Amino acid sequence: QVQLVESGGGLVQPGGSLRLSCEASGLSFRLYVVDWYRQAPGNKREFLASISPGGENTNYADSVKGRFTISRDNAKNTVYLQMNSLTSGDTAVYYCNAWIMGQSDYWGQGTQVTVSS
């Protein structure tokens, strides 16, 4: 079956960096757009970044533009989210979402990121 597994979350100090990974199995990963979202307690799920199937196009929310970078390695069925200059406002559960419009839509279980001193 299809699985998306996020990893790389944890506790980091303000100003620090983390790299999240989203590893997919059970699907033709190279055909899918992959997005990263996050959800903090009491908040709606927030779009962060998107990458096209071949990796040539990316898109970012204004809240993370210039600090976060999305990339992918289709040979490893993995999408990454490099996060720099983290603040307490980045504390949330981070999710990846792989989709093909009108066909398929899959979500991972999420990984917790906590930014605190």
C-alpha cells in the first residue's frame, strides 16, 4: 500500500536548522507533486512549499520564503524540506502530501518540530 513517512523532526534552538524527509513507497513517486504543510495546536493546517514531479518548479508560502527549501530525489523516492533560521513560530507537526490532481492524494502521519531554548 501507499505510505509516506516523514522524519527528521525534533527539538531545535531558535536560529537553528533541521532537514525533514518524506519517503514514499507504493506509488510512482516521480509522477507526484509533493507539498509540505504544518499544523500548530489550535491552528489550521498551513501550506509551506510545493515541488513539481521532476523537481524543476517550486513554490513557497510567504511565511517561509527565504528560510525553507524544498527538494526531491526521485531515485530515493524522497522529498526534503531544509529549514533554516527557525523560530518558536515554526513549532508544529509537519506533514508531506503527494498528489496528482483529480487522481490521488496521500498524506503522511507527520513529524513534530519544536523550536525552543
